[in-house]
Amino acid sequence: MFAVQYDRFGGPEVLHLGTAEAPRPGAGQLRVRVRAAGISPVDVALRSGRTPMGARLPLPHIPGVDVAGVVDEIGDGVDGVAVGDHVFGVLDVAKLGGGSAQFAVLPLWAHKPATMSWAQAGAAGSSVETATRALDLLGLQPGMTLLVDGAAGGVGSVAVQLAAARGIQVVGTARVDNHDFLRRLGATPVTYGPGLAERVDAAGTARVDRALDVAGAGSLPELLQLTGDPAAVVSLADFTAAAHGVRLSMGRLAGEPDGRHGLRAAAELSTEGRFTVPIEAAFPIREATDAHAAVERGSRRGKIVMIVDDAPGT
């Protein structure tokens, strides 16, 4: 099969389109012919060599944990899906990638609704699972107010919508030019940075019951000021969280709730017109270098995704 891969760490230029052995599904898994593959910040961090997880990578490595595609092979013990079905999901995160290719194996999936484009479905998986896991950790109840710090990005924009669907009032931080975008997603926007508590108060929010730090930009002291309780804050990106008494959630750690049920919930919400996956840009797979560079530039409004076809060129 064809696959985007790299055999050394570095910038986007280390990526190339080559060939690799096609994976086969094991028990409880299915294989898809990939139609779209999302690119997440963890893909960029692994490729660059900036994370200790890179020591686990056998090279050459195929990046990507998010895909959508057409089922073409089903492993033992899998029910409720047939060859030819359209699905989206997340690859085995223990293998740290493999989705930017012609074929991929999914242990975690849901049926793709017609209301989701291939690009949206291909970018959805890990953002939905991560956001669902974080919202479950926070113990949200209808009527509560949640502040999402970093609400306009890939995970943040998903968390805003999933929280709103649970009956949560959402306040989201973002740059001023993303405020209208957040309003369309169902959040009250405020600008991020120092002085957050004062801006939240000025926006008419009487209280903040829970806070989710997606950005990892050093906002934990102010999130604690707003909620008054370290147990009411979860971070997805700040490695100083423990020093503040805050939980850091990274990839379905032992003892954490499992966010896999979020995939089916997101599909149902999409069918109802209550959920979308914002896409900032879509690239053909032969332009993987440009796609990864777009993720590295940061400050995105939604996700970056690659469209996979059967004749990508070289």
C-alpha cells in the first residue's frame, strides 16, 4: 500500500510518500480503505522528535491516529458492521499512528453519518474521544457553566459542541477574530490571556463551575481562581498541572473514563444538525508536507486533514 512516512525525525520535510505492508485486522478490529486522515498536534510532536514518546517509534513510521474510510476487512468478534460500510474512528494509540496511508486498522470506530463529509469524519476521532473523556472527568451536569480555554482549535471546538449538547453553558477563550466562530458553535467568547477572570465577569457569566484547559498556555492559576477548586479543572496540555493539584488527561490513562462512546454520540448529534467538525484546510495526501506545516503554524480554527485517494502520485 502507499503511505506517508518518515525514517528520521525533523520538520515536515522529512515526510515522503512511499510503500509499506498493508495492515491486517486482529480480533475486535476492522480495516478500512482510508478516505481521509486527520493530523493532530501529537503527530507533529512525534515527527519532530520533541517528545519522549518518540523513543517508542520504530522507523520508518506512518503518522496519524484519525481516519475515516470504507470497511474492507473485518476481524473476529466484530458485530454491527459490514464490508462496504462507511466508518470513522481512532487507531490504536499505543502504536502512535499509522493512519496516513491507503489502509488502516481501527479498534475504535462508529458509523459515519451522511451529514459528515469524509474530511470532517477523518478529522473527528481523537478530538471527539479526547473531548468526551475530559468532559466525563469533569462530572458535568446540565445547567453548569464550563470554561474551555483554547476553544477554537480542533479539540476545543469539539468540546464546546459536545458540552452544549449536554445542556452545559459554555464560555470559550479565543482570539477576537474567532469570537463569531465560537458563537456559532454555542459558546460565549472571551479573549484568552492575563485578566481572564475579569473578562469572564464582564461577559455576564455569574460563575464558572468547571474549566477545561486545551491550550496549555499557562492559564491554570486563573482557571483555579475562576472555579475555586483544583478538582473542577482538567488540563489536556499543561505538564505543570500536578503542581497546581489539577488533573492532566492524556490518552485514556488507567483509572480514567473511556471516551469511546463519544464517537457514536457525535455521529448522532451530526445527524440531528447539532455537531460539526470544523475544518480549516484539507490537503491531498501527496501534499502531506504542507499539511503538517499548516498544523505546526498553530492558532487554527478547527482541524487540518488529508484526503486520501487511490492514485496519489509521488
